Amino acid sequence: MTAPLVFVLSGPNLDRLGTREPEVYGSDTLDDVHSAVSREAGALGLLADCRQTNHEGEMVDWLHEAVDAGADVVINPGAWTHYSYAVRDACAIVTTSGRSLVEVHLSNPASREDFRRTSVVAPVATGTVAGFGLQSYLLALRALI
Ligand code: DHK
């Protein structure tokens, strides 16, 4: 039997983790995040497909691909969280198709600038994990099982 597939998707500027505002986002690089996610997914009996993009349309395409593949989704939409109705609508396609989608954030956006307190994704997500650095991604995987 093949392990259930999970798309682990990260949005804009998250390729800069490790050097980008480490006091906010921590010192782990995206490679560190993807390695930890792959390890944890294996331990949980899941198969993680980890990707990052700075391009909104590519993220929308990947969310459609997740639906077509029957995969659940862990997504850190980065700044798109706060204003992208295109990403929000694509996330809604995932959850209305019966798959789970967990929104994750390394930082706790609720404790930061006002504009970060709005998530247009949260209302269509299955749930949200925020504020635990790299662990947010791992907790999201656990939530899926
Ligand atoms: C990542 C970003 O790039 C920000 O735009 C969000 C999120 C917060 C995070 O904490 O992972 O506001």
C-alpha cells in the first residue's frame, strides 16, 4: 500500500529562510524545513512532496494538482495569506473536494503588524498552526493524521 500523499507548499520569500529576519522566522533554512518535514512524514506513514514558489499562479497550479492527485495540503502562503483571493479560492477547491488543508506560519501573525492579522485563507482551511517555527509544519502533519 502506498503512503498517503501530502503536498507541503511554501509561498513567497520563504526560500530566504535562514537569513531573512531570523529574529522573526528563525535560523532554519527551507532545506532544513523540507528535511524535517520529509523525516516526520515518513515517521507518520505519509509521503511529503515539498515545494516553494515566489509565483502566485504556480501556487494555484500546485493546489489544483493536489486535488487531482487526491493529496492533503500543508501550506504556508507567506504574504499571500493576507490578500490573495486567487490562493484562497484554490485552497477552497482543495477543502471542498474533501481533502484537508492546514495553513501554517512560522511566526505568529496575530502578534505582528495589523495587516498580518487578516488571513483570507483561514476561513477555507481545515485549520491553522502558527508561531512555532519549523515545528508549525510538523504539527500540521500530525494534525492531518
Ligand atoms: C510568512 C511570511 O512570509 C509572512 O508574509 C507572513 C509567514 C507570515 C510566517 O510566519 O511563516 O505574514
